[in-house]
Amino acid sequence: MKCCTKCGQELPFSMKAARVKVGMSQVDLSKASGLSQSQVCRLEAGKGSPRMAHAYALAKVLKVPAEKLFPES
């Protein structure tokens, strides 16, 4: 499955950079976190915030604090 065209845009926290740092593809991250690949893509593009349970799952897999997965207001 192809990713949306805006994935990997610069964000205050780059989820893509964290994913790449741990050596995962979007598909790997989606399987490890329980999110769909399209959800991972949207989050990397800065389109929305993860639910709390998803944030903790992503944070654990990406080895970052869950707070980093929410945009600053």
C-alpha cells in the first residue's frame, strides 16, 4: 500500500524520523503498534493526533515519550 503524498513533512516532533531511527517501515510500525498503515501515514503527515492508547503503543515501539506524539497548541 502506498503512503499519502504528504508523509514525512517537518513537524515539531518527527514521527517519521523516530520510526526511521528504530529501523522500521510504516508497515512494521503499524503491525507493532496495532494501528493501520494509513493511520501511521496520517499521523506522520501531522493530520490529527493519536488516541491515548495508540499514543502509548506508538511511544513504546518508537522508544519516545508519549507526550511527543501530540501536537503543541
